[in-house]
Amino acid sequence: MDIARRIVPPDWMRDARLARVASAITRTGGTLRVVGGAVRALVLDETRADVDLATDLAPDAVTAALGAAGINVVPTGLSHGTVLATLPGWRAEITTLRRDVETDGRHAKVAFTDDWTADAARRDFTINALYADLDGAVYDPMGGLADLMAGRVRFIGDAARRIDEDALRILRFFRFHARYARGPADAAAMQACTAKAALVDTLSGERIAAEMLKLLAADDPMRGLLPMRDCGLLARVLPAPADFDRLDRLVATERRLDRVDAERRLAALLPPDDVAPAALAVRWRISTALRRRLKTLLGPRPALHDAAAMRRAIDRFGGPAIVDFALLGDGDPAAILVLADSWTPPAFPVTGVEVMAAGVPAGPRVGEVLRAVRDWWVDGDFIAGREQCLAHLRTLL
């Protein structure tokens, strides 16, 4: 491949540990290049993404070369030609160049090759088929540089065929479009995604969730979500119609306050009920923690009209949830953020032991009385001390 462009290598490309790995590869006649997201970041002068490395050496030759250089090797995905090279405080995956032999929409059988263009041709998008060596030479066999600079996301070759090889590429297209595009979605890609939308039903929930949350983390997720809706895909991955107006307001608020959160944006898309979190738990197989978070944010809203109400809400829901509520449109976000970041509820000064000492026999009644005293203490804005709380306890008895 000819060199398409030269860039000044950043500091991370000059890391001695990366150089050590590259030296081990080249000493045995191989070539090592950075591929994919890290190259896009270099070209766009953005913060470095995770570094993925590609080589024309076969996996066993990579393992032998690194081992001979005293570099630890973990065979993380040998069937797909991937090993993990680790040195103190540093690690990177190295994948042998591949070409597809057989695909079924979810998995691919590959053969290893030393042909960089063949490896590029099996990738999904032109902007994902960029390579760079450690001297700053960028290689672009599929025209990805022009697309990247123009803000275009295009499939390599026939879009429908790329999707048939791996149905996840439908969701990846809209994620990449949200992240990199500056104009309408590519017509050929939209036509293929519309025709192949039903293939998304074959994907595992974990893969859908991962792609959707990455899309929602984009600076403007609406760039990906609106074309998803237009091709009938969004209705296949969300359990209810999306609330774009609510999401749009949230994104604007998050930008202003520098508080981007993909899970909160997911909550903004969903209707305020218990149905959506339960449906996502089944279809997306989301974590218990995310399901609880969504259930809280889509449930009854706390009052946040003044500082005392905010403190009561923080005590009940926790500071992070109040930040979520604030950004979703309840109360003054700036004031709530200051309080949520700076105030922690004090410890309640009465225990069940003291309730029993006041004459309440052990049993459920102890908890009832303790909760009543605590509610009184919270309603008083957490000001009452231990003696005042005990005095109120005695009035209840």
C-alpha cells in the first residue's frame, strides 16, 4: 500500500514499550501498524482512542517473536488471530491480518493473510480501514481519509453484503454516523439498513445495549437516532416510542454543564413507567444496576423546589440520582448540582436500641417507631440532634 498521508507521531506512539513490541515484530520480518479508531483520532487531532495493532505475521509467529523479546503474551482470541501483549503499565491487542472465509451474520471464520488490502476489504466502514505505522505514515486502501474529512460514513463495498456478514454493523453504522457524520446518512447505507433491519432481532441483547449506549454517548446522538427511526430500526431496539424532545433538552443541558451520561440519555428516551426498564432487562439484558437506575428516573419525581426539598431528595435517592433528575428537567440544574456535589446527609442520631430502651418491645414496632422519628428529623431539615430526636420519640410513645 502507498502512503496516503504523513502525521507527526504523538507521544503515545513514541512509548518505549510500544517501540519494544514493534521491534520484536520487525526483527522477524513482520510489520506492525496501528489500525482503526486510534488512527481516526490521530487524523482528527483528537484524544487517543484505545490502541489496536495489526500485523502481517501469523499468530504463532507473533507469540514467538514477543516471547523471544521477553514480552508477556496472552492468547485472548487466537481463533481470530488476536493476542494481548503486556508490559508493566501497558497493554495492547495485536491482530493478524485476516480475510473472511465464511460468515453467518454473527460470527466469521477467517483465514490469516499478509495482504493489508485484503484485511481492509473485510472491515465495515472506510473510516475503519485506516492504518498508521509508528513513524506517522498513514495508509488508506479504501478511501477512508476523504470520507473522514468530509464527515461521511460509508460501508466498504456492498453495504447489504457487509451487513449480512455481521448484523451488528447496522447499529455500528448509526453509532459511527452520530459520532463522525456532518451531513445526511449515506443513501446506500440507509437503503441496506432499511432492507436488513429485521436482522437486528438476531443479535444478543448485550451487543445491542453496548452499541446503543455508545451511540447515546455521542456529542449529538440525534444524528444517529433520527435516521435509525427513519429506517424502522429504532422501534426494533427500544420498547416504546422514543421521546426525542426530552432527549434533545437533556443533551443541551448536559453540554452546558459538561455532564454527559449515556444511561441518563437512555432514560430520557423512555416513557415514565416501570414497563420500559423491565422490557430492556429482558431484551438488552442490562445490568441490575442500570435497571434500578432507569426505574428510579422513570418513577415518581421528587420535589426540588428549594434547598430543603433538595436535601430531602438527596437523602432519599442519593446525590447521583438527584443530579439525574436535575438534568432531566426538575428544578434548577446548576443549584442542584452544587448541592448534590457538596452535601452529604448526616447520620441519623437514634438507633433501634434506643427505641427499645424507651419501652418498645423487640419486633416490627421498633422499625415503625424508628422510621417515624427519622421522618420527623428529615422533615426538620436534618437539624435536630440526638436529644431532640429522643424527646420526639417519647412523645410518640
